[in-house]
Amino acid sequence: MSTQQLVKDCLRGKPEAQRQLYALFAESMLGLCYRYTKSINDAEDVLQDGFVKVYTSLHQYKSDGPLGAWVRRIMVNTALNFLKKNKKYRDEMYFSEQPLHPVADDNPVLDMDAKELASLIRQLPQGYQTIFNLHAVEGYSHVEIGEMLGISDGTSRSQYARARALLISWIENHSFEIKKGKYAGK
Amino acid sequence: MRENEFEHRVQEKMDHFHLRPSGTVWAEVERRIRKEKRRRFIFWWFLLPVVLAGGIGITLWWMNSKADRSIAHTSISSEKKNNISIRSAENKDSIKNSKIPTNHTTDTAISTGITTAEPATVSPQPNDQEPDIKSPHVQNGIKDPGAGISRATTDKISATQQAVKISSTRQSKKKKENQPRDQGAPITDMQSALASGGGNSSKKDKQIPQTAALPPAELPATAPTLPSIVPVSVTGTEPPAATNQTSSSTTINIPVAPIAALPDDTVQRSVVHTILPGTDTANRTMAKLKLPPLNKKYWVLGVHIGRSSLLDGLGSRKENLFANAFQPVTGGSQLYRPSVVNPGISAGISFYKMHTVSKRIQLAFGFGYDYRSTRMKLGQRIDSIRNVTNSLSNNAFVSNYYRPSTQSVSSDYTNQYHFLYVSGLLDWTIIQGRKVKIGWRNEWQLRILAASTMLHYDYSLPGYYKDNTILRKANIFLQSGLTISAGKRLLINPFVEYSPATILKNGNSSSHYGGMGLRILFSLKK
């Protein structure tokens, strides 16, 4: 079944089509939600809210772009709303105006699987985590991030540079630990 | 760019990062979609009659007000124009209460002037020309037309005055062609006829031939609608037998009011209700023209009786309605099955304050009391304190409960509901006959559940107990039905009703109040 047909059937309220749409995107979108939150339960809550929005806003979807990108955008917005509304996250989402931190140009080797990398991203402070996800993974510009989070693009740049540096240090540490383990094993 | 290499790698890794959600996620998503869909359905279901009734009401109001404006505009504009004639004549003549000499006619323009504050008496000036008023409107339209009215003045009427009359007549002709007979046309006909008589020139007669030569057959419909010849006292030495009677000496007094200070509606009503009383023709025409009593308010007492039931959505009655405080039936004992909930009776009393908005539309606000009931079969009553968990996950203690009905022990139980409510309604008269009026009535009620004896079934007991904390206290009810008049004060109102909100606070229930009944409405107006 083509995506367009799937959308049409969903708009007609066919339960089977709705289930198919869910099955098509649920796993990848839960991965996305997982990166923005601190627990799998919260990630599933975001996923629920996001899919309800997808179904109730499906009539707004225009076929000029891929459905996956549209669903992804809704999930990101839902995740950001969740972080803003949830007190646990809202208190940690503090974006201080800091001097611009130069972005390091080191590019460590990512010899870890996706889940390990996602776990490291989730260990970043909430503000760093959010901006890193938006810029490095979703590809939003700092101006767009500034508008989404209500901060200046300079703050977004600064926070991202710090987040990136911190994550790279963890990745290098992680690589070091793995190597150490390998050597110890030998 | 070296910086982007890291981001690309992260993106690639994350694109392949998938997690399998637990099964409850889809179940919850599906439930919320259904709920949203139902909420929208209810919203539109609720909105549809509102929009429909509103649209019909506005259309009818607009049509009525358009017709009213047409009448008022015609009468007022003609009166204003004719009033100019009076003023012109007054300025020139400046004579009050004078007598009309023989062979002279009154200026017919005075008959329609109502804008001067003081009674105007016009004495026509000598005129060499004999009036040639062929239209018998004057004869029929004025109770005692008087010879003077049938006569025209006057060389002293200015050219301006004549021009006004002619334009008035032309307007009259146009409106007469376009409007129905019982609205503006009769008024203008009369005025035109009078104006044509007043003009009294053969040239004018040629310009307004329709006015001057209306067939007598049209007279009954047209003549009495002459506006604002309000108390016209005509005294003559002998009653006029024909329009060309010229030998009477006539005095005409016309008390008039300033129309500029009156709203359209007032002017219109005063016109309709004061003109030309007495004649049958006039009465008939006035009856035709009788306007609805706008903004009239009165109280109505309503009593109703009917059948009340619980509906599953908009569908049929649901069995096992209160199973395990609304949990699925699975796991229930075959020995104890909860009773089917059967419909019961409903009855109530209500008061409405009716507002007549237009001829066909009535709005009302009211309040009342409603009793509803449903019936079911119960088993033995157990007087024992039990700790139960209701569907809102609240722990509660019940001091007694009922076992489900069995073959050996079975008794009837009535769930009772007592509601107090306020309501608003719109009544649209669809058929307005002389004897029977049929309308469509839509009522919206906000009901507060004041008390209830309703029992809930709990599989864990198993048994029934009373727990009103899970019942929704505030409910919206929609009622729709016909109103059929039975006499001057009684209305019969068969109706159906439905509550879009579920009867329970939690969203899992799909049970709604519904029913049908018959209401008798008694008007308390004098």
C-alpha cells in the first residue's frame, strides 16, 4: 500500500490503516523520543501524544514531502512541548547566556552502537541534550532552534558547542574504556 | 567540513536507532483517537441544530424585517413628501379652521401629512379647475370622505409641491407593481390617488393614469390602508355621495405627530392601528397587516411525561451496563450475571419565559425539574460493610449491597435520577394556520444531578452498590420536537432527548441518557 493510500485510509478512519501507519513509524519515533527524554516511560508518553497528534492532524499533511519527515517533525515538537510542560524537565532546561564556546574540530571515531550513543546523549544535561538533538541529529539551524526554544541563536551555538565537547570527551572515554577492556581481556 | 563529519556520523547512527514500544502504547493511542473522534462527532452533532436553527431564525428575521421596513418606508416616505405639500400650503394659506367654499376642494395632500406637531387644518384655495378624481379609493378609504377631500386645490400649490406629489406617485406606481397587495401597495395607491386629486391638472392625470383609474375591484384591498389620516374629522353640510360632490362646506382637522421622533416600528404600528377604523374592509385589511407582537414576553408552564433510557452512544441499549464498575465483562461468573437495564419513566415540570422575536421565531429561557428512572433485576440485599474500588480507582466503603438476581431470588429495582436544570430554547413556527400552528422546538438544557439511587455492578463482589461519586453531576441535554397548538393557550410538544456527555465521569463509559416524551405547555399570558 502506498503512503498516499495509507493516509487516505487513515483519514477515512479505517482502523487497519491507522495501525499500519503506527507500525511503520512507531519504532523509529520511539528512538527519537528516547533521545529527548530521560526514561523510557516518558518516551512512550511522548510517542502516544505524538501519534494522537499525527492522526488528528493528518488532514493537514500535504503530499509534497515524505510522510516520515512530517511525522518526525510532529514528534520533535511534541517532545519539546513535553519537556516544557513537565516540571521534571522544565527545571533542568536552563539555557544560560554564556560566551560563545569555540566548536572543537575533533571528530572521534564512533565505535559504539546506536543505543550506546543514544544513552550517552541522554546523559547530557537537559539543555545540552535538547540542543544537541535538534542540531546534530535533526539538522535544525541555530536560528530555528532559538525560535523553537525561545532563546537566542548565540545561546544555542554556545550550548551546542559545550554539549558537543562534553559528548566527545565521553565518547573518547568510552572508546578508551572499551580498548582497555579489550587489552585486559587479552 | 571537519566539524560536520561528527554530526553526519551521529545522524547515521541515530537514523538506525529503533526501539520497540510496548503494546499498551498503541492501545492507548487507539483509545484516544476513538475518544477524539467521538468528541468531534458530539461537537458537530451539538453544533448542527444550533447552526441550523440559527440560520433559519436569522433568515426569517431578515425576511420579516425587510417586509416591515418596506411597509414603513413606503408609508413614511410618502407621508413626508405629502407633508411638504401641507407645509407649502400652510405657508401660503396660513388659514386654520376655515371653511371650504363651494366649488372648491381640499388639497388631498393634507390627508397624509403627519409630521406637523399641531393639528393642521387646511382650507383650500379657489380653483377654477374641477377635480377629476376617478379613483374611488377616497370613498372607501375614508369613513366620511367629505366632499373636500375629493377636491383638489389649487393654483397656490407651488410647483415644488406638485413635483413632490408626482415623484411620490411614481414611487407608488413602482412599488405597487413590485409589492404584494397587502403590504406597501395599498398605502401608496391611496396616497397616489389623493395626490393626483390634489394636483388637479389634466397634465398630472396623464402622468399618473394608473393611480387615477384604478378599477373598483381593487378597492377593498387598497382603500383602508391609507396611513395616518388619523383622526380626520370631516364636517360637511351634507354627506358626500360622490367624489365630484362639490357643494359642501368642509372643515378638516388633522392631529398629527412628528414622525421624525418615532422609530420605524412605532410609526408603522401607529399607522396600521389608527387608520380608518370601522369599516369591514378596513378590519379585514388590518387583520391582514397585523404584525406580530414583537418583543412580547410571557411565561409558559410545561409538564411532561415519557420514557427514559440509557443509550450506548447513539445506538441501542447496552447490556451488562455496569459490569465491574465498567470494566470488561471477561472473568465474570456465569452464575451471577448483571441485570439488563431497562427503560423507565420520566416526568417533570418546567417554566419558560418566552420572547417573541419575530412572527415565527420565539426564544425562551427556563428552568425545571426532571425525574428519570431505569429498572433492573436484583438479588438478595446484603447488609455488610465492604471495601470496594470503583472505576475511578477510589476506595470506598459500602454498608450494603445487592447480589445479582438468580432464579430463586429476583426483585425489581428502580434507579432514580433527580435533575434540576436551566434551559434555553428556540421555537420556529413552521406552519402558521388559523386554527393550528406547528413548530419545531429545540431546547438545550444544563442539568444538575441533584440525587440518584442508581446502583453499579461490581464483579469482584459480585454485586451492586450505590456510588454517586462516579456519576457526572453536570449534564447537557438536547431536546428536539414538534409543537402543535391545541387551543389558544395549549401546546403539545412530543420530543426526543439525548445527553452527549456520558453518565459517568471517567471516559471509558459510553452510556448516555436518552429518551422521549410528551410535554404539555400552558401559556400563562393573558
